[in-house]
Amino acid sequence: MRPSIGLKTLYDQRRGLLAWVLGLVGLVAMYAAIWPSIRDQPTFNDYLDEMPAALRSLFAASGADMSTPAGYLQVELFSLMAPLLLIGYGITAGAAAIAGEEDRRTLELLLANPVSRRRIVLEKLAALTAGMAVLGAGTALALLAAGPLAGLSLSLRGIASATVHLALLGVEFGALALAVGAATGRPGLSRAVPAVVAGLAYVVNGLAPVVSRLRPVRRFSPFYQYAGHDPLRHGLSWPAVLVTGGSILVLAALAVTGFRRRDLAA
């Protein structure tokens, strides 16, 4: 019987994945606990309006109304902290998938089994996607549980849409880490490249409203596909889902091609 590479990868990551889930649940609980004090401060939006336009656009989800539950979570949770955590998990898992195995000298044992390089890459990506789905579901369940206790009234549709887009964002950067690691076998590079790309993409999306030269390229930013349509309020954006899904498929194809072309015996 051929081994299930994806299930074995998930099993190996079970403790780390649990720690990431607990971290996200704790983050949601913290912001839910803070909400009543924010809700009772009607001048908080005025404080945001006094921030420099560039900082407000980058870090405060310019245009969000902090006096509403959706606006508060968009600014405090979904604009930076939640994407940072899921992208961090995605890059970590993607870098460990091929380059990490090679660095630990376990890739040779994996390739000794009757499995193709294509199958290894795709099952590693499937394991990453499954882990990201667990993180997204954990975030959604934490919001559904903590929201009513703190008076954060959110629709199930909005929570589900926001967490789906959040998980897709994490998979996209994880797939980039996987592709770099499969093509180079270098764990450091497979972490550094997607981290730099994520930083640049965030800056482009955040500053585009106030920097006219960035507006034409904003739609190419994964962060624009993630939150440009405000899924907490407006629901799932199928065009954004298709664009992100297409990007993941392209990165998967690049990972397979890069891994196939490498001479691992060299």
C-alpha cells in the first residue's frame, strides 16, 4: 500500500497546528474582550481620522467604522494580525514541505518510496491547504463563540466569507514558499522570498489609495483579493476566489516543474 504523504505530513504537524489554532483563538478572545470598551468610545473614529493618511490606509483599514462590530474586527483583526498569523503558518509549512525535508535529510527516504515527485509536491500542498482550513475554521468558530458574549453581532455569512478569504491568502503564500523550496532546496530562501513578497504586497495594497502610482498595480496584490471587497460586510467575492485559486494552481505547477528538474544527487 502506498503511503499517504499528505496525512503523514499533517500528523507530523499536529502539535504545531494545535498551537497555531490556540494562538488564533486567544487573539479572537482578546479582541472580543476589548470590544465593549471600544464600543463605548464614540470618538474613536475621530482619533483614526486624525492619523496621517498613509498610516490610516496601511494600518487602520481606511474607511472602516470602528463603532460597528464588522468595522472594529476589520481594523483590529482582519487587516493585519490574522493575515500575519496565517501567512506565517503558510510560509512555515510551505518551506518545510520540500526544502525542510531536504535540509533534515529525510527527502531521500521519501523518494525511496514508489511515489512521483509530482505526487509529493501536490500532497504536501494538500496538507498545507488542510492545515489552513483548520486555522480558518478555528478562527470562525472562535468568532461565533466569543462574539455573542462580547456583543459582537456578526452574520454567519460575513464570518465564513472573511475566514475563507483569509485561508486562501495563507495558502497562496504557502504555495509560494513551497515552489521556492521545491526549485532551490533552500529553507531560508523559501521563507525569505514569500515574506518579502507579502510585505511588498501589503504595502502596495495599503498605500494605493493615497499613492496614485500604485493604483494600477493594486489589483495584483494578494491582499487586495483578500480584503478589497470587505468580505465581513459584503460576503464572498467569487472573482477574488478565482484569482487567488488560479495563483495557487500556477504556483503548484511551478513547484512540480522546479522539483522535477532538480538533480537531488548533486
